[in-house]
Amino acid sequence: MRFHQLSVGQRFQLDGVNYIKTSPLIASDARTGWQKFMARSAAVTVVEQPAPRRNRTIEPELAQSAVRRYHARVVGCLDGVAAQLGRETLDRLKGELDAARRACLETLLEEHD
């Protein structure tokens, strides 16, 4: 099969490396995510699609805890570059992140009710 015959999202192999077609001319290495320009005429071997993942339920407390830990880490990263950003920009970004965190937590609570 030729690269141009694949659908976007389809997995294939070229030279022993597994790829995913991400656009009409680009493929991403399935393991590393590195992108590669592909000739339309490249001869590829289709790889069987992995089984779809089952939906699983996650406890709301665990999800909320994960969101809070993520938020704290992002804010910590911002604090690490505070001198380059300036106080006004830093405060604005923290405010936007906090609003996004609250909206995410509200959505989790709504979905659980």
C-alpha cells in the first residue's frame, strides 16, 4: 500500500518503525511522537489498529486531587520564571490558571452528580 492511500489516524510501518498518519503528508512515530515528512508514493505496511480503550470510571476525589496537584505544579513553574514574566503578567496568568482549575473542578462535580 502507498502512503497516500492511508486514512489520517491509520497506523503503518515503514523501515521497521511504526507510524501514525497525522496529515496527508506527515506521519508521527508511534513511540516517540517525532514527525516525519512522507512521500505520497512511499510503500508502507498497514499495522493492525490497537483495541479501543474501555471507558473507565474514576473516583471524583481522585480526579479533583489530580487537578489540584497539576495546578500547583504549573503555578510552581510560573513562579520559577517570575522574573522574566514580570509581576503583572505573572498575576494575570495565575488568575487565568486558577479560573481554569475552578471550572475543571466544577465540571468534575457536575459530571458526578
